[in-house]
Amino acid sequence: MLLWARQTVPALLISLLSVVWITNGPVQADEALLVKPKPVPAPAKLHRASSEGKPLEKRQPGGSPKSASVSLLQAEIIGHDGAPMVLIPAGEFIMGSDKGDDDEQPIHRVFLDSYYIDKFEVTNGRFAKFVEAIHSEPPWGFADQETPVVHANRPVRWVNWMDAVGYCLWAGKRLPTEAEWEKAARGTDGRVYPWGNDPPTPAQAVFGLKEGAEMVPSIGNREKGQSPYGVRDLAGNLYEWTADWYDEEYYQKIPAINPHGPAEGTAKVQRGGSYTNTPYRLRSSFRTKGDPTEHEPNVGFRCAQDAPPLP
């Protein structure tokens, strides 16, 4: 059986577009695969961030991201794939770090519209349903059928960026942008890790281990490591794909409202660190990258979707 990694891009596109046709009707290939920014009304004046860890300044009434309209959105929903999703309310957050690598600087503030993100990483069991639905070759580790059955609740790994995009399309979702991923991880107070500023412990994250499938536990078993919004496993366990192309100088020119990354590039952004990494790479602002066609044992993903428009 050929590995998914060897499937040609045209064949994969045909499979993905077939899923989109069945789910949403006919679309063009570029519409199916690209995450397009939507025009949004200008928010209240943004304030320049000067240091990491400083809480956001309070807005005047009428300019608060926690407005009455946002409260109409459900705090948690169930996606089309059966996975729970958590609401990330509209508003500003602190992005980047003045204590990290050069590509994390300068620290800045970004405004994002409301969106939902998967509470957990996509699991072997859910990914297996996608593979079966589109009749595609499974990723490495699925050939013996043991992984998606015996380890159904472990996060799927060995998936490249195209695999992740395909699953999200099938589930009626999309990959989160780099900014969306970071806000879901650190909230609005500029914290270093999802749980706060203290270095990680084994009770909060899976990290510092050697390679091996047995090192990746089932989803959601590190409750003490959840983010301010209740999102799990955003530090350690597996790196996670995002929608954005990687540019080490992107923060020098990043838009202040709903950034979607560079228009082009050769590598896609990965976030969160993995079970093999040190605490430094588990920081919510840490950025790394990967070839979108490559499969790695310590890389997985989770999906996101726009919040519905409110009256």
C-alpha cells in the first residue's frame, strides 16, 4: 500500500474537491484550499505594546470586545466532525515576545474577530473517518488498522499540511491562522505559556521525551495545562500546523487586524512545541516551520472556523 506521502498533489486535490462538492456544492480549487480574509469594521484605536506580560488596557463602554453581541455566541459548540470547539471572543491580544527569537519580535497587538477552535487536537479515530470517507491512502501508521482503533483518542501525527487542510475541509472547518492559534493559547494578558508564566511541569504538558508513539498520550489528559479559554494541549505533545506561510520578518509588517500571514512562501508555520522539545519551544509565542509536503512524527493539527455573524 502506498503511503499518503506519495500521493500526487493533483490526485489529492481531486479527492479534496470531491469532498467539498458533496458537502458544500461545486467550488473552484483555489476557493477550496485558500483561507481568505474577510473585510471587518475598524476596531477602536489599537495601543502599542511595550512589554510582554502586560495586561491589555481596558476600553471604554461601547469598545469592549466582550460586548453584548459577543455574549450571544455559545461558549462551546460541536463541529461537524463531532469534535468540541471553544469560542475565542473578538478583541485585541498581545502577540510575539521581546524575550524570544528574532522572528518573535517586535511584540505587538492584534485585533481578531470571534472564532471557534478545536478544544483538542484531531485524533486518530476522527482522522480515520476522513480517510475512509474520501477513499484515500492513510498516513504512515494506519496501514495495520491498529492505530485508529486501539489508539483512537491519541492525536493523529505523521500528517503533512495538505493532509490537515483536507481534513478541515471535509469537516467544514479550516486551519487556524498563526494569530488565532497564539491568541487561543495565551489569552489577552501576554502570558508565556497557556497556563501562565511558570515553566512547564509534567502535569501541564508532555515534553522532553524521546521519540516513540507511546510518548504521545490521549487528548485532554493535561487539564492543568489548558489555556485561558479552556483549550487543551497547546503546549507540548505535538507541533500543530497553521494556515500561514512562514516569514521570519513577518512581524515587521504584520497587519493589526485579522492577519492571515504572507501571500506566499515555501514553508508553513507550526506552533506549540512537541513531546521531544524543551520548555523554550513550548512557549506560546515560539514560531517554527515545516515543509507542507513533509510528514513528521511529532506534528499534528487542530481546526478552527469563523463564528457566525450576529444581527
